[in-house]
Amino acid sequence: MERACGYIRVSTEGQVKQGYSLEEQREEIIKYCLDNGLELVKIYDDKGISGARANEDELSIDRDGLMDMLAGLKNDNIKYVVVLSTSRLWRSDMVKVLIHRELKKHDVDIRAIDRPTYTIYSNNPNDILINGMFELLDTYERLEIALKLKRGRVQKAKDGGYSGGGVPYGYVSKRGSKVMEIDDRQAEAVRRVFELRSMCPWLTLRKISDVLNMEDYKGKNGGNFNVMLVKRILDKEDFYKGVYRYSGIQAEGRHGSIL
């Protein structure tokens, strides 16, 4: 019986709704291996990661589960990597090249459940054309989704609503809510930062963070104040005054002003 390992990944809530949850991928891989007489050794996973960054200098990929899987190919005598779709493995040509290189080094192939004829060893022009078309469709779908999200964020920004990213220090957003509320203690720290900058403009960012730490103010997750947090606060002066900017748009924000 030929040995196989599985790989699963999910990066967005949208993928979960579309049937890409980790558990659903896991079940599909287990069923596929049973139906095709493969010995499933292990299923590796990455979650909460929107993509993989390829380091061209070190020829490595920044995704822990995937790297663990590639490292275990030789020791586990793996013949196939089973995935729901090749899009779970790569989203860029550079990552694809690196993964293909590692798989071919150990004579391992990919079994993609949504594309039964896929193989990284094919020299058949028809197979290469079909596989390339599938990957182009994946790219098109990602770009289309990104464009829709961009349009939605732009319209939201025009209305003064927060269009994404981490909630700025000084505010909180409750689960399921799209409205930011002022965190009173963090708001005090924000005002203190601008007070120190106004009263003592010669103070460095480090000195300001030291003062706030001495006065027992805390960062976003309860940690100490640091230089980067002070800089982010100072860079968002207009935001704290109630002005919202996004992608060239300026509007009166729907968030409460702190300054």
C-alpha cells in the first residue's frame, strides 16, 4: 500500500462557508485515501494564514505546517501529498516552484481531489494546458473577490465607517459588531501621548513610552507600552480627532473622537 500524507489550510471565514473548513478538508482527504487504497500517514495543517511568503534568497516558504510536511516526506516514505485543491498548497508561482522542487527531490506527487488527473510530472501538453487553466481560474476568482471587497470598503469609507484592518489602539470592537467603541483606559493613554508630545516636543518615542509604562498604562493586549505603539498613536492624530481616511477618501468617521 502506497503511503500518503494530507495537507489542509483555511485562511478566511469565507472559505469555511464555501466548504473549505479544516474539518471538511480532513474528511475529504480521509475518504479519498480509503477509496484509493492509500495509507494515510498524517494530515498537516495551517490555519489563519492568508498565503505563504517565499524567501527567494533562502529558497524557503513561511508556513509552518507546510514546511513540516515537506521535511517529513523522506522519513515517512511518502508517495503522494493529498489535498482538496492545489490552491491549498500555493497561491503564487514562486511558492509553486519551491513546492514542486521539494516534491520531485523525493519522487513525491500530488493528488488533488478536485482534479483527479493532476500530476506534477506530466509532459502531456493537454494536461499542462488544463492544469494551467485551472490555476488561472483560481487567480481570477481571488482577484474578483479582492475587487468586491475593495469596492465594499471604499463605499464604507465614504460613509465614515471603518474599512478593515486591526482596530486602532483606543478602541474596541465586540465580536459580531462592525462598530468601534472607545476604550476609556486606552483613550486616556492616547491623550497622554499627545499631551507629552505637546508639552515636551523634545521627548523621544522611547521616553514617551517609558513615561506611560511608569504611569501603568498598558498596550493593546495588556503588555508594556513600546516605541512602535507610540508612533502608531501619533500617526493617527486625525483619526483620533474623528476623521477617517481610506484609499484617498476622507470622511467624518462614525467612530467617537478621543482628542
